[in-house]
Amino acid sequence: MTPPVLSVRDLVVDIPTRDTTLRPVDQVSYDIAEGEILGVVGESGAGKSMTGNAVIGLLDRPAHISGGEILLNDRRIDNLPYEQMRRVRGKEIGMVFQDPLTSLNPLLPIGDQLTETMLEHLGIDRGEAQERAIAALEEVGIPAARERINSYPHEFSGGMRQRVVIALALCAEPSLVIADEPTTALDVSVQAQIIALLKRLCRERGTAVMLVTHDMGVIAEAADRVAVMYAGRLAELGPVRDVLTAPHHPYTDGLMGSTPLASKGKHRLHQIPGAMPRLGDLPDGCAFNPRCPKAQDRCRANPTPTLADCNGRAACWYPLRTDDAHDMRIASA
């Protein structure tokens, strides 16, 4: 079989503080294949963006990778020196950030930013880079690209700026793109356009995508598989259709029950009681047990399980049966 483009194995990220060490990412493992979109979803503080930043080597000190490994195209990258990792970013890994205004240089025309990336990573001359930049803008749907290539970021709308960022992420032909909340700051209609664009371009190029979001609707629309994170760990991992229609972890079921996507107007939206625990104040046992309607003594006495400890699909000592999720939502309606 073809090896995955990205393979994350037992990844651990630590943040040392004066009194203790916080662990925002704990024993996370997943693969992303060529042309596949893996959606990573969870509440704020679940560790989604921290995992993506660890993969691309953009952790802010004192956060650091303290365990596990990250392989890109079967080559380990988590232990690369800074200069080598800098060459990986842009060339082998592209990044789409949440706010395009913060990821584009406001003082440079967009054409200069695209050509600079291609000159750095593709070894082509400036004339060819200019033509490729125009083609990249046309590919992502920027009208009159040849005339607008000298425009500045502030001269574009939010949706058009995000298209430019996608062009920038893909212009050096990376094998992996990490998209961190790429549609959050956009109108709903523009969100759908950006997701459709990202899906089309990555399918055509065979690019693997890690799509970080808190929006289950975006996951349902864009992802092939979904990784649900809670308190730094994977709660559930599987094909998006299976996870969304028949969740095995109570937390996944709670996320689905709290969205209109699941209720379709038939039942009241379900609210997960409580809040995500702080990293420095995790409960004993499974981190989700204070909020879990199925928690039992084993959940309070034993640490949070990993996927490997359970059935490989959900990190739960008592995973839901197919009909459990439906019964729980009816009861909360």
C-alpha cells in the first residue's frame, strides 16, 4: 500500500510553567492519505490548532514536542533543525490560516508574495514565477488575475483574500495542506465557496489536507474522515459518515446533538453540560467523565483511554451502541 502523506504517532506537546507542565496534546495518532481530507474537530481548547502547529513546526515557546514522531512522506520531520524545517514549510506543507489579513503581508502586492514563495521553493526565474502566480490566482477564482496581481490585500474582500491565501498555500505544490479554521471569519455563502474550492483543488492535485475546525457542518461537507479531540486527546476517529451518523463516543454524540445538522428541526438541540476542563485542572480518570451521561466508576478511576486501549474507533470504556445516540437525544429533547 502507498504510505500516508502524513503520519502522526503518539504525539505529545508539553508547555512547562513555573508550577507544573501542561499537556495540550497527549498521545495523538492519525494518518492522512494522498488526496484525503481529515477533519479535526472539537471545542476551543481541545488541542486542534496546537496539533496542526506541531506538525508544521510553529509551536510558540515554551511549548515543544516532548514525545512521539511526525512523518511526512515517510520522512521524520519533528526533529529537524530550524533551517531544514523552514524549507519544508511552504514547499512540502502549505498553511491556510483563519484570518487572511494576518497571513498576508499588508505592505506587499499579492503577486510579490506568490512569486517570492515560488522563487524560494521551486527554483524558477522571476518571469516564470509571475506567470505561475497569475495562473494560481485564476485557478482559485480571482477575476481579472493579470490586472489584479499588483493589488494589495486590503483591496480584496474577505472571501477573495482567503482565495489568495489558498493560492499561496498551494503555489509551491505541497503534498500536505493544514487549513486552520479557514472559513470562520467569512459569510456562510462564502464559506461554502471556499470549502468547495479547497476540496476541488486538493482532489485535482492529490494533496492531503488537515482541516481544523469547530464546525460540524464544515466537517460533514468537506472531510473524508474525522478526528474528534477532547482535552488534548483523540476521542473518536473514523470515516465522516460513520462518525456523524452513528457516533461511538458520548462527546461526539453531544457535539452532534448540539448542531442543527443532527436535529433537522425534529428535536431540541442538546447541550453538553459543563465546560472543557483547564489543562492545569484535569479531573481524575477520563477527562470527559464530569460531563458524560454514561460515566461509571471505571471512568473516574482509570485515566482517559487511547484509541488503542479500546476498539480503535472511540477512546471510551463504554462506547455507544448504534441506537444509544438516538435514545440520548430523545431523552434530552
